[in-house]
Amino acid sequence: MHAMWKPQKFKSIYLLATLYVFTLTIPSATSVYWAFGDQLLDHSNAFSLLPHSAWRDAAVILMLIHQFITFGFACTPLYFVWEKVVGMHDTKSICLRAVCRLPVVIPIWFLAIIFPFFGPINSAVGSLLVSFTVYIIPALAHMFTYKSASARKNAAEKPPFFLPSWTAVYALNTFTVIWVLVIGFGLGGWASMANFIKQVDTFGLFAKCYQCPPSPSSVHH
């Protein structure tokens, strides 16, 4: 949001956000994979593998809070469009705008409840589409934009201090395109699609607990 108000700070804000996400996700993901290994291939919900404890319950609650906040941020553009369609965008009442947004919120929540197996789908979409939209296309666009000497000379932003020349910038962009195309789109796409095909028979609408291990009582009966 800060970068939207001051676009010139987008790169620094994006870098800080990326570092924050890495410090948040990498240690926890590594720990869970270390503890459960291949069980996670058949259990998209890692929380279902953790033993029942106050710590597990606290983690679930924090994740739910995180999802609510993320949902709000992700849907903000959609909210604005919907408010303009129904003529409520300039309304000063926050409560009235919140009620106006319900026709957007309720169907999305309902779809989330219907399709609890979104994890494998999200993995496939991420490897096949996000690889292009986040890495490959921007890198190629940067290379094509500054392919001429005049464009490089008149560039609003010159290469950073750690890339002293445009040749280095092009080399980094080329490496990014090839690496993401092979690793992200190629291997990542193959792995996610293989996992998707493997799990497709387990998909079910309105699953009470998707891929959760059976409770001791149900096993006993």
C-alpha cells in the first residue's frame, strides 16, 4: 500500500516484503518438511499432521487471521469496482460500504468451502502462470524496452551499483528467464501437475476435513 502511494519506493518496499516473507515461511516450511517428509504429498493441510496442542490451535487461529487480512487486501480492487458499479464508491459510511461488499464476499467464501482442495490447483497455477507473470514476462519486457542505445541513455532508472553496466543487467535478466523457465515452469509445472493428477481422485465437494488423517475413533469402528 505504501508503494502504491509512492511508486518510486516500490522496489525497496517489495524487497523488504520479500525478506519478511522468507523469514516467515522458510523456517516453518523447512521444519514441517523435516518432520513429516513425504506425508505432505498427500496432506495439503500441514496443520492436520501436527499433534493436538495449544501451540497447534494458536497457529491455526493466527493462520485464519492471516487469511482474513489477506482476503481483504486481495479483494480490495474488486471491492472498488463493485462499489462503482452499484454507485456506492463515494459513500462516506464505512458500515454501508461493508454491507455493499457482501455480494462479493459471500460467493467467494462459498466457493472456498465447496472446493477445499484448492492447494494442488494453486500449486499448478503458480508454477505454470505465476512463473511467467512475475519473472519471465517482466524480465523480457525490461530487455525489449531498453534494447536500443537511445532507450538506455534516456532510462529513468540506471543500472544499480551492483550491476555496473547494461550488459550485466541483460545477463541477469537472461539468467532469470532461463532459470525460471526450466526450474519454475518446467520442473515445477511437471511436479505440480503430477501431484494434481495423483490427488484428483481425492477431490470432493464440501469435504469436512480435506486429506486429514482419520481419527482414532473412526479407525476403531
